[in-house]
Amino acid sequence: MQQRDVLLTDIDSSRLQSLIEGSKLRDMRDVGSAEMLARHLDEADVLPATHITPDVVTMDSEVLVTDIGSGETFSFHVVFPRSADANEGRISVLEPLGMAVLGRSVGDRIKWEVPGGMRTLRVEEVIYQPERSVRDID
């Protein structure tokens, strides 16, 4: 399947822009990741949260992916750095994996850089998406 555009909610975009600015000022370790995230945001289409479909990975979403090379399937939440805990399956948006899936849709194939090279992932399912949960309540 061809990869579609990166889609972000207007709320996520605003919060991520603040994160980028804050990380440049506070922690030099995060500067490289913040710059990569800024490029990711520059390539994204920003939409009102109500226009994001339930198959798009947004902040605080839980996503199920498959590693195309190994066939391994795993899930994790994409979170802000302060909530990250890899042991609990909460991956920071400043980490390459979190950044790679943010704004992607079910069926998208994503190249993810790891220390040993590149892995290709496919987004299988958005298990939980905050925007969908809010719509379900209304």
C-alpha cells in the first residue's frame, strides 16, 4: 500500500510545537530529536481534531504494528516525553519509533531507523485514539 500523507490534529500540532521549542531551551540531548520532529511536523497536514479519521495515529494513541522483516507484531502508545516508559509500552514522540508512526494511517508502511539499520513497519490497527473516544461519548 502506498504511504499517505502525515495527518496531525491542530491540538497535537500546537502541543508538539511547544515541546520542540521547550526541548531546545531545556535539554541539549533532545535538540536532534526535536529538529527531526520539526521536519516531521513541516510535512504534515494539520486538521481540526474532529476531521481526523479513527485510523490515524495521534498523540496518546495505542497502535498495533508489524515488523515486515521479522513478522513480529507489537503495540505501544505514542506519548509526550514526560509520560514515556518503554517497559510499559509508552514510547516518546521524540523517539524514532514514536515519531515514525505519528500521523500515519492503518495500512501505511513506515521505515524506522534502528541501530542495526532500517526496519519496515506496517500500521495494522489504531487500538485507541483519544479523538475517537471523545466522538464516541458525544
